[in-house]
Amino acid sequence: MGDHPATHPSPLPSAPAELQRRYGERWKIALESSCGVWSAERRSADGKSLRVIIAHSGAEMIGKLEVIEGVPS
């Protein structure tokens, strides 16, 4: 106990904000609040293909999108 102030780790960014910041320009990201499932959707430029990713948490979605886009953690 003493003269040293308590140090607290910086809070992690919220998953919704982080998802939008990192991927919002390329993916349509949504949270289905009734069941708590995250989705990310991206259409091809010609509109003929659709890619949909599903995750149980925002953190899981970030991990999946990192792998898909080849972004190092």
C-alpha cells in the first residue's frame, strides 16, 4: 500500500466500434440482438456473389475477418 498509484490496463475498444473502424468500408456488419449473433456481408462488384460470415461475438467476428482478409493480429 503506498505511494504508487494503481495502474489499470487501458480498456479494450468495443467490438462494434472496432469492427466498423477496421471493416465497415468493405463489409456490412450487423448484430442480431434477439439471438446475439454477428454477421458480416460483402457482395462482389458485379453483384453475382455474396459472402456471409457468422460469429457468436464481436471478438470472434474480428478474428474471422482478420483471417479472411489476411490481416495479422
